[in-house]
Amino acid sequence: MNHNDHIDQTVRNMYHAFEHPGTHPLDSGLTAIDGWITSLDGIGGSALAGIQSGLRTLRGHIERGDRPAVAASLQQLGQETSVIARDLRGGDGDHLRHLGQALIVASGNLKAS
């Protein structure tokens, strides 16, 4: 699966999790986070290292069930992703901008519920 397909699948899964909260098992979310950490391994760059660190932090918050911390992590990841996407043109930038927005929306949904 290429990165754009991976991004699209991630966004669909996030929206599905919020639309059907009882049907989205925790393990699949953690597996998705682990998949992103692995996908970013070896690509390099301090921005991507920061994203990986943020994903590991998010994973820990999810495992502990700390909703406010999960929301804050999603917000931070959304903002960082949007900053990375800002300088990219074409499909890659569009997909990353969409992911950044989806992460921020997910953060807001957690804060509101």
C-alpha cells in the first residue's frame, strides 16, 4: 500500500471510529498507529521523527484510556502534519492536508464528547 492509500485508509478509519464508537476495537487503532510508526521508519527528517514520537505518545494515552491526553495528542499531530503538508504540492500535499484536518477534527470530537 502506498502512503496516499495508507492516509486515505487512516482517515476513513478515524471517521468510522467516531461514527460507530462501539464497533471499532481498540486493538485495530493501536495496530494502525504501529503501522504508521513502521512506515515512517527510515524515511528520515526531524519532522517525521517528531511525528513518530507523537504517535508513540498517542499510543500510550490510548492504552491508558486518557481521553483528554488523546485529544491533545491528536491536535498536536494534526497541526504537525498540516505544517509538513504546507510545503508539498500535488497529491501528496493534498492527502497530508486532509489527514491533518481529520486529526484535528478527531481531537475536537473527543473534547466534545
